[in-house]
Amino acid sequence: MANITLNNVKLQVADGITVLEAARANGVNIPTLCHMDMADIKMINKVGTCRVCMVEVVNPNGSSWLAPACATDIWDGMVINTNTPRAIKARRTMVELFISNHPKDCLACERNRNCELQDLAADLNIRDDRYAGKMSKHTKDTSSRSLIRDPEKCVLCRRCETMCNEVQTVGVYSAVNRGLETTIGTAFDFPMLDTACTFCGQCISVCPTGALTQISNIGEVWSEINNPDKVVIVQTAPAVRVALGEEFNMPVGTRVTGKMVAALRRLGFDHVYDTDFAADLTIMEEAHELIDRVKNGGTLPMLTSCCPAWVKFIEHQFPTLLDIPSSCKSPHEMFGAIAKTYLAEKLGVDPGKMVVVSIMPCVAKKYEAAREELANDGNANVDYVLTTREMASMLREAGINFNSLPDEDFDKVMGESSGASVIFGTTGGVIEAAVRTAASWLGGETIKNVDFKELRGMEGIREATVKAGEVELKIGIAHGLGNARTLLENIRDGKCQYHAIEIMACPGGCVGGGGQPFYGNDRTIIAARAKSLYAEDEAKQVRCSHENAEIKALYAEFLEKPGSHKAHELLHTQYVKRDKL
């Protein structure tokens, strides 16, 4: 312990922590901008670039100096003042300087009313642009189909750089140039589409301003909805239903499935379906593929392939391992493929006039939908992807009172789902769903205990061995691309052996996706969303994918059986070796 004096109060605090941590532990608020607290994964951004958290440190002789609270460690006998005129003036000056070089288009900015720079200016009572003058000019990058990079709104906090390099280990962002010419950019100023970016969107999640935002497809979707010649169907991912309510001030983790369905109908979608149905379909194909590999000496481990960001990660970073991911398309892509064939026939709709829209917790799904490999006969499986945040924006734009909506059910034919499909939205959920079906098939009957709790948790990397008939399946799980890198390196180097692995790019899985409501790196919010998914799973009458009656009908009427020629044609894909740069 260390003895310090904080704002004239003598305290004992843990030795080795920063001034910021000591202040927060004792109820003293110090504003920050560049700081990014992610202690649960042993990484705290301590670069101290913004100087917004300045405090005054007093010497024994009475002299003092300013220090950044986030990057200054405490010591025994330290005297700190956080609210002196000198400290407050320093903070105000830094924020005023940021504002002087920041676009003044707040009303039209996507982060309006949800911008940390805006909040800081309000908290510090800044009402004038005291340092107005020449501003930096940069080109906006919209190449990726998933995210927009607008350097003119960048405050050089370097949180995106920390997230991309230290947490996700993708290494796309870096500080370029010096002084007034400094920007956060890509190598050789390449467009994002030409980099190793996975479009996971975690940089968007930590960006304090509008320098990094998602590409919006709201306008195109409105046009399709109002086109009388089109039949527009929409599907919703499992993680959306436990996060959408946060946009309308509901408690974190509230399940809003029924209200979400009602809201989509009121927006004008012709048919509303559940991506969970396609998650069950994914398990049918994935479990079949896993059993085939285990029994017939196929390539092991088999890696789940539902996360497009992690798929692009392995294509860039581990191209020699491209034979181990499952060939299954992700659930929403499977849904699109079946919708434009089987469902179109059921509805009597010309597939050429059908528009498939996906509501996803993920910005990488926007890029995924545009991949050439995920099309049949040149027709994209999914036409547009909207994030959870975009759906909330459409509801507000349409004046729909979400909280007062009644609960409604998904349309049938492709609307029924099992509990296994619901947990796709959290880390460990996909592989647990696959094990439920694989264990049932290997044992010859549906298993009684479907809760494989040893596969659950929030540890970045974990493993478990589960009994599946007479086979003991060794499972590996990772969430976050930095953890995925460690796991893949161990596999490549022969340090560990598994039958199957689940990888998700985002913290906590899809519940922490880059298109979800901003959660400020508060992992308790992610955990609450995951808990809600498990609760919905437990409440389901059908909890295994192979017991879904609509899935059985789909195979009986159209696909024949898992792994059939038609199933491979519509539901499976291939991967592309990509350079790191």
C-alpha cells in the first residue's frame, strides 16, 4: 500500500496503480479521452497522448507540476490535486485545441449525442471556439463496405491503434508523420479494403468521436421497402434481441424478441424471419462435417466459420491453415441462399424480386455479404446488412415507440428455432450447439443433458473435453483475435491437439460485436447480454438443432440430407489466401 494525499484527503491505495485508478477508486472523477480501460484482458491504454486528464502534483517544497493521471504511477507520500484552477485550465485548453481542429458538423455526425469530445466540451463548459484557424484536411476512406475512416474527425487518441494492434493483433493502424501532420492511418495510406483489416469493428467501438463509423445502408433499405416491385424480407441475429433494448433505455440484457419482430413489420418489411433458424441449419451441416472428419480421417481440428471477421483474419494471417475451417457459410448467408430458392418457391415470389436484409450485431457482415464466394448463380445471398444501431436509428426516424410495441412472432416456414441456435450469439455458443447435435448423432439418440457448461465462460482462451457417444471431443474456444492468434499459432506449431475449435473476433462473441450499442468497454454489459441468451435457450422446448421441425421439413422437401450435393451447392463456401498487405 502507498500513502497519498488526494485533494487534501489522506488515503491508502494499492501500490503500483496510476493516479487515475487511485482517483476513481476513491470517487474522484478525472476526465479522460485517450484512456481505454480494459483491465480484464490485462491491457490498459497508457499512452497519455491527449493530456485531458491533467492533475497537479505537489512537491514537498511547495512547487508543483502537471502530470497525466492515466500514465502517472502513484508513489508513497505523493500529493495530488485534481481540481485546481491550473489543472482545470490545462484540461480546458486541450479540449479547446481538439475542437479547433475538429469539423463543426455535429448535427449531421453519426456520433451526435454519443460523442466523448462533445461530452467533454459540455462538462468543461466550453462554449467558444477560441482557437479558430486553419484546419487539417484529409480524404475520407469508404472503400471497405463495412466502415468509414474520417481522419478529419480524429483526435489522435490512438485507441483504435491500441485495439487493432494490441488486442486484435491485426496491425492495420499506426501513427503516421509528426506534429501537425500526424494522422492515424494505414501502411502506405492504402484504402482499408486493400489492407489486412478484418472489419471486426472493434476500432469503431472504442473511437470516442466520429472518426470511425459504420457504412450505413439505411437509405438503400428504405428504397427497397418502398419499392412496390420488390418483396423485402428481413432476418435478425440472436445477439440483436438482447442489445436492441439498450438503444431505448431498457435494462442491459433485456430480451426484446417480440417487440423487435413487431417493429420490423411496422417499418414495412414484407416478411420477418429469425436467423436462428439458419443457425440450426448451420449446425446440421457443421455437425455432419465434424463427424465425417472425425470418423474418416479428415483434417482436424475443424474450425467454426460463422464469424466473417475471424475468417478474413485466418485468410490473411494463417493462409497455410485454410484447410481446417468448416466449409459452412455463416447462418445469415445460409438463410439468404435458402430464402432465394426454397422460401421463394413457398411464397410464390420471383427470386429476382426478392431482397434479403440482415439485422446483425456486426459490421464485418456488410463486407461478408459482398464476397463473391457467397453468391449463387451470381446472385448475392444477402443484399443488405444493417447493424443493431442502424435498426434503432430507423425506428427513431420512423417515429415508432419501440417500448410500447406488443410482442409478435416470426413468420413461419423459416421462423422456428431451437435453444441451440440462440446461443450462437455468445462465445462458446456455436460449438456447444454443434456438440449437442454431434453427441446425439454419435450416440444414436438425443442426449438428455444438453448444457455443456464447461464450454461457457468469458476467458479469452479455454478448452474442454466433452463426451459425444463413444468419442471424447477435445474442444478449443477463443474470442478476440489476439486470443485467436495464440490458439492458431499453437495449432500450427503442434503444441495442442483439438477435434474442433470455435473462434469469434469480438469480445464475448457477437454480443460484443462492432455493430452493437456502444458499451464503453464495460465487459459486464457483454456478460449480461450473454446471460440473457442462455436464459432464452433454457426456456425453449426444443434445444437441439436437429429437432427443429422446420429444419426437418427443409431437408425432407428440398435439401435431402446434411452434406448432400444440393446442400453443398447452396450452404458451403471456400476461402481465399490473402496477403498481409
